[in-house]
Amino acid sequence: MYRDKKEKILRIRPFNMANFSAGSGYLPMFAVMCAIVSVPAALLLWTGMALPLKKVNGYLDYAVFKRRMLRIVLPVCIAFYILFVYMGASGTLPYSGGKLAYWPAILANAVILAFVPYLSSLFAAGRLNAVGRLTMGKCLLWTAIFSVALALLGLAVFMGFLTLGDYLYNAK
């Protein structure tokens, strides 16, 4: 009787999905989704901050762009970071037995979604301003490139924290 029940459960959730828990299953899935969503978020953020800027000889005013990013976008990103940490902790920890090993991964996951759009726009504008080519098209292109690179880097850091947390928790 027990064997039939076990086979039925494994038919519903085959292979590694039978052990798909909140920390080792849903948390990486959410991190991948956050990395994917952060790229369009960066482009929308750039659109809202850079398009209204006045052009001087075809170039954007970097000082105004940077001031807008620091005064408007950074506080919003910090608030979103706190929200994402709360959502990650409330969605992961109760279903994983409250393991403290998932905290670094939860924090890294929140960084991907909260700060990648901000940092990619700021890095792109800073880089182009340094070489004297801060135009709309180039800034948008470099924002997209930096957002993809930072999202992939954040995803790699997240996976490292998740692996380290699982290793430390299971080593006990």
C-alpha cells in the first residue's frame, strides 16, 4: 500500500521536483524572474529620467541626471529593497523551516530587482559622460548592456550565496 502511494506521488512530481522546496526551488526561480524583469525596469527608469532632460548641443546634462537619480530614484530603490526582502523572507522562510542559511540569498535576490535598474542607468551615464559622449541613444544602449551584465552578475552572486547557505546549513 505504501509503495503505491509513493509511486503516485512521484508520478505527480517526478525526479528532482519531488524535493522542490521554498529555499532550493522557488527562491532561485524568483531570482531568475527578478533578473529578467530588471532589464525592462532599467530601460523604463532610464526613459523616465533621461527623456525629459534638456539637451545642450545634442548631449544630456549629466549633473541634472545624476541629481535626479540620487534624489528621486535611490530612495525609491531603497524602499523597494526593503519590500523585496520582506516578500522574499515571508515567501521562503516559513516553507523552508525558517533556515537562516537562506538570508544571504534573500538579500542578494532583493538587490537584483531593486538596484540593478538604478545602477545600470547611473553607470551608463557616468561612463558616457567621462568620455564626453552622453547622448540619448548611446545612453539607452549602454543602460541596456549594463542592466543585462549586472542582472547576470547578481544572479551568479545569488546562486553562490544559495549554494554556500545550503552547504553551511547541511554541514551541521
